[in-house]
Amino acid sequence: MRTEPDDFWMEGITGVLDRTKSEGLATLKVRSPCFLPPGKASVGRRVPGSG
């Protein structure tokens, strides 16, 4: 799933590992411009008209 105006991405995956034991896995990945990836430093932005 993706929303273009804000570049938000979400992906979900599920899978069965062992049906006899009812074991499986699920992952959910989210990417949002609101959060920086781990290890990335923030870069200040100048707002137009702020000086």
C-alpha cells in the first residue's frame, strides 16, 4: 500500500512454517517521511519567510 501525496508505504507478509504445529510468521514494514532511518542525522530545513 502507498499513499503518494505523503510517500507513506506499508507492506505486510504472512506465511505458514508448520501447519501441524500451527506455527507461522508475519512481518509488517512501514516507511514514512515523518521518521528518519536509524543512524541518520536530522537536517534542519529553513521555512520560507522565517528570516
